[in-house]
Amino acid sequence: MISETTDTRTRILEAAVSVFAQKGYHETRVDDIVIESKTSKGSVYFYFPSKQDIFLGLIDTFSGLLESRLTEAIKNEKHGIQQMDSALRVSLHLFGQYRTLAKIVLIQAVGLGSAFEERRREINNRFTQIIQTRLDHAVNDGSIPPLQSDLAARAWVGALNEVVIHWIYTGEPDLNETVPALRIFLLRSIGVSPEAIHSSNPKN
């Protein structure tokens, strides 16, 4: 059961998603979020001392959700390539499910100052580390050839960011439909043979 404290904080964040999406960070006032959340200004400031803290709270909420979904998906797979397949499907599905929140995290947060950039770097580093760990695991179990996993992981994060940001702006292509082509591209970029890509395809 959700406690009243958790429920109030969640309502504030959900309201903030709506207001930031409509007005953008700079044009949003804390009062707008108070009205949208149907709470009091005291309640908002109790959980979030400033508008910046609300925005950072949204970034942390989304990154935490993505990280937990990735961890859950990965732990159900034994081999490196299968873990990466699951991570790719889960992450793109989550971005598709939370498009508005993804827009705030990936687009609106850019250029808002050092606090936001530092948080974005921390998140990128965390997800790069998740991918790097999976790549190292795949090397160790023989799924992929040896490689410079830290560089490959950053390249993967950059490629996925670009695909998702383009989709946020245009709505195309459907993220779930990109999975097969992205899977082939990413696996080939780390030296996996076409035969191995096909044989490890989860649809096979």
C-alpha cells in the first residue's frame, strides 16, 4: 500500500511532468505545479525546496526506473548476448511508455546549468557501466570477441540516445520496431558474426 507521504510526492512529480512538458523548465513556476498537483505550496516545498529539485527528482525517478527494469531483465538471462538483447528491448519499451518523461530527461535538461549536466553525466556513466559489465560478461563466456568494452559501451549509449531523441522529436520510427535493426547494428559493431547474431536471436 502506498503511504500518504509517498502518494503526495508522487502526485507532485506527476504534476511536474505535465507542467514541464507544456511550458518547459524556464517558463514553469512552482505555483503551476502546486495547482496541477492539487496540493499546497508547503507540501511541494517540503519534498522539493526548489523548482530545480523537482526537475532533478524527475531525472532521478526516470533513471531509477530504467535501471531497475534493466537489472530485472538482465538477471533472467544467462549469456552475454541474451542479456544485451533483453536490455535493448526493455530500455526502448520504457522510453516508448514514458515519452513525455523521457523528453524532459533527455532534451529539456540539456543546457540548464552545471547541476543538471553533472546529473546527466552521472546517469550516463551508470548506464554505460551496466552495458560495459554485460559486454565483459559476453567476452568471458565467449559470446563476443575481446574488445575495449568501456569505449564500446559509450558508443552504444550514444547511439541509443540519438535514436531515442530523434523519436521524441518526430515520433518515428516506432521504437519497438527499431529493435531488430538496432540489435544487428550494435552486435555487428562489436564483432559478432552474422551467424552468431542469427542463432542468438530471441525470436529463433
